[in-house]
Amino acid sequence: MSTQAKQPMTMTQKILAAHAGKDFVAPGEFIQAKLDLVLGNDITAPPAIKEFTKLGQPAVFDNKRIALVPDHFTPNKDIQSAEQCRQMRVFAHDQSIENYFEIGEMGIEHALLPEKGLVVPGDVVIGADSHTCTYGALGAFSTGIGSTDMAAGMATGLCWFRVPEAIQFVLKGKLSEHVSGKDVILHIIGKIGVDGARYQSMEFVGEGVASLTMDDRFTIANMAIEAGAKNGIFPVDERTKAYLENRGKRPSVIFEADQDAVYAQVIEIDLAAIRPTVSFPHSPDNTRTIDEIERMEQEKGAITIDQVVIGSCTNGRLDDLRIAARYLKGKKVAKGVRVIIFPATQKIYLDALREGLIEIFIEAGAIVSTPTCGPCLGGHMGILAKGERAVATTNRNFVGRMGHTESEIYLASPAVAAASAVAGKIANPERA
Amino acid sequence: MSTSGRAFKFGDNIDTDVIIPARYLSTADPEILAKYCMIDIDDTFAGKVQKGDIMIGGRNFGCGSSREHAPIAIKGAGVSCVIAETFARIFYRNAFNIGLPIIECAEAARKIADGDEIRVDFESGKIENITKGETYQAQPLPPFMRDIIDGGGLIASIKKSRGEA
Ligand code: SF4
């Protein structure tokens, strides 16, 4: 190479360049990158397995770098889902896939993979599930792809990408009490819209990052796709390293954006100014702050609810359950409201049990479900009837997402969801 | 590598439900899907479109679900290329992976009218509007992306590169 000045890159560009064997990759450029991990679930893996079989290749590229997680319609909700799970199970067995997680050791994929140390900083990960972007919290590049990509990834260990431009989010200050990562990402999506970061990388930086817990970061990166982004990514700091200790299965490679990296946009976010935020039906960018909701309540009456769902790959981690427990402890859920809490993994479930959180939930009148995607995608375990309204800590409130096309979903943080469960209406956790 | 055909123009936010409604998803057969392609927005499309024709979209083409059936239906209908101002991300991937070339070019998407005669050169990214005598420049497809299209999709091109096809 020449002695020419090095061209600056964002964090995502650097990770992609390293995996494409290049010194520099430019936004818009197409590259082929080496994969550290390929993920599929019980809905997306079966078609990928079918495509893989067409190649006639006897074995996957690396049986340690594929993760198969039956989480969507499990425990098998009907015969069709049982058949799909079986296809995946048989394939995992035949191919000696190391990271196949059967009921009993499973969890929702995007909570499970980081927990098991399967994703480390600097990785390139693809998953046949749009919320694969969650692992950006660990300083990895990870993104959702289709079943054909998954098939090709399993066969070759490679995937093509168009290098994304980036939006830099500079986080300042600290979150106030009752506010968490969910409010941050809902606030951002409300600000930039559901295609505000289309194709782009959302890169979170600034002194405010240090104050965010890992669970906050997972929640924020998880919903990058809801702004249309290809990935969301956080720098690796002491908290990331502490999280990875005794967990990371492979050595980390830490990439940092260059000081003079070029961004399509730079947006400053004052964490201290973020209020509890709720996405109204039927789009994640249709946000209102709790203050706006309280004013609406005075004018038009409260938004009463039928169901509260606390869990999912967005907010089913231990911190989320701790927060929920804080507002439910010693209280009763409002009469007529069904509260369903689903810890995201077996480990989270057990930790919550040992901490006494499960007892708090049951005493308050909530039910606690085994880890599953179930209610989040309207699969099972909590479908909404016509006209019903739910507050959910999940990530999508599209028409019909949790059941009937005339039901409504309000996306919120665990604090708002738990406070609402007690109040029987969308409620301000600051008053709980 | 190039293609030419008549333009069929559509608007912004053409979602995958418009491209192929969910009620026809019980099969992934391109010929069957092709019959229902765009049916909810233009039920004459499937009858009119000819092999080689080019589809033009506005912003955010292919938004909505991640169903691979959408590009399969378009390709099955004979469309040789989709040009749009912007594409939704997963549609973009799926299109290439099943062997349907797509090109982002805002100028072409805006200036091309329904029925214009269009020629696209994938190597140079040049889009010629023969009817209007105009030329638009898009970013050329890099060689390995062209190989995917040439090979008839991702899986087929992997096979080909291994000398099996
Ligand atoms: S919890 Fe919901 S969003 Fe997350 S992977 Fe499961 S279905 Fe998808």
C-alpha cells in the first residue's frame, strides 16, 4: 500500500473491512465478509435448511459457528410448529451443530446468544431474524437477513453486504429515575421515524454510554431495525468487558471509530431530558411522552388496558424483570387486567426466581411463562381479541402483531408496563 | 451484461403485500406467483408484462415483511430489473439472492415514464432511456454481485462457482 493518509472509518466500516480482508471499505460498496456466527430459528431455519440441501454439500462450514434456537412457536404450539422444530432438530443432529438449544436450555435467541458468550466484540453475525441487530450492544456487527442468506452462510461462512453509511448518536448526561434504555430508543425512533436510519448503521457514542447498563444497550440495539437500520452498535467499554468475563467463547477484537470518520448525520441525545415514552398504535415511531399522555388523559380520559406483556428480546432480561418487580412489589394488578411476564432465557428465569422476583410477580397477580417468543409475535401464550388493548415491552406494534387486527399495542418500558398493570391504564411510573 | 425492456412505473412504499398478497403464499412456485404479481394495485400487470420488461418504483420499494416470495413473483413475471429511488433493506438482499437485479437510481426512478423503452448496463451502471434520449448513472454492480445475478441467484451461483452447475 502507499504512504497515503489512511482513510477514516466508522466502527461498522472497520469491522466489515477486517472481515472482508480490506484496509478500507466505503459506504455503498459491496463486499463479501467472513462470518463469525450464523443464526436461525424455528420459523426461518426450515426454509434455509431446504436451500442448503440443494447445494448438496455434506457439511456446514463450521458446526461451532451456527446457532439454531427453537423459540418462536415453542414449546410447540401446534402440529405444524412441531414439524418445523423437528426439521431443525434433525438437521442440528445430523450436522452436529454445537449451538442447538432444546427446550430446557433455550431462551429467546437474541437474549440467549449473548448470555452464552456466543457473540463477542468485533464479530460479524447474521441471523435469519430481523432483531439480530441486538448484538451491536457488544460492539459486534450483526444484522437480520433472509433464509437464502442463512443457507449460503451455513454453507460458505460468507455473506455479502452493502457497507452502510452511519448516523452517529452522541449520548450526553444520565437517565433519570424511572427511565431506561427502552425510553431512549422509543424517543429516537419517534424523532427519526421508522425509516429514519434505513440501510444505515446507528452508532452510539458519547460520555452518556458509560451510564447505560448492558441490558439498556441490548434494548437500544435491538430496536435499531425499527428505525430501518441495518445495525446499531455501541463502543466496547469496561461494562462490556465485565459482561464478557467468564462468558465470551472467543477472543474479542475491539474496533473503535476514527475521530474523523464521516457520518451521514450526527444527532445529540440528552439522556437526562428523556421522559418515559410510549409508542401508540400502529407504528413504533408514533410516540408520546408520559407527560403528553397525562394531558391526554385529562382531556379525553385514561387509556384503559386489557393486557400487559413484559418480556421479549427487547425487555425480557434480568434488569427488566427487576424494574417490573419494583413497581409490582406488594401491589395487585388491576382487576380485569391480564399480566403476562416471560423471562427471556432459562438462566434469567432462574436468577429471577432466586432473587424472589417471581414470587413478587405471582403475589401481584401476574402469570410467569416459560421463555418463548409466544405473545410478542401473536404466536401463542397471550393473543389479543378484537378491540383489546395491551401495553407491551416488545418491539413492534403493527396492526395485528399480537392478535386480532382490531387490537391495539402500546410499546413501553418495563417501568411503564408494570405501573400500568397496577393502574389498569397507561400510567406514569413516577407516580407509582 | 445488460438488459432492455419497457418500463412499468409504480409509486412510493410499494410493500411486499402489494407485490404478492399473503393469500397467495401457499406456494413458492415463480410461475404461479407471477400470475398474482401486483394484483392488488394493477390487476392487468401480469397480463401485460413481457420478458425483459423493467419495473420502476419510488421510495422504499419492497418494504414490509421479509418474504422472499415478493422478488420471486416479480422475476417470475419476466421483469429483468427493478429500478427505484430506494429499496427496503431485506427486499434488496432477497432480490439479489434469488437472482433479480435491482438498481437504486433516484434520477432514473423519477424521470422514466410508464412505457418508456429502457436499457440497463449492469457493468457500468448506465441506464439509457431510449424513448426520451436520456442517460442516468447509477452505481455499477460489483463483479461478485453480477456473478450472483448471472448465476441465477445466490445458491445457484455458489453451485456454479464450485463447478457443479
Ligand atoms: S421476542 Fe419477538 S421480536 Fe424478539 S425474536 Fe421473538 S418474536 Fe422476534
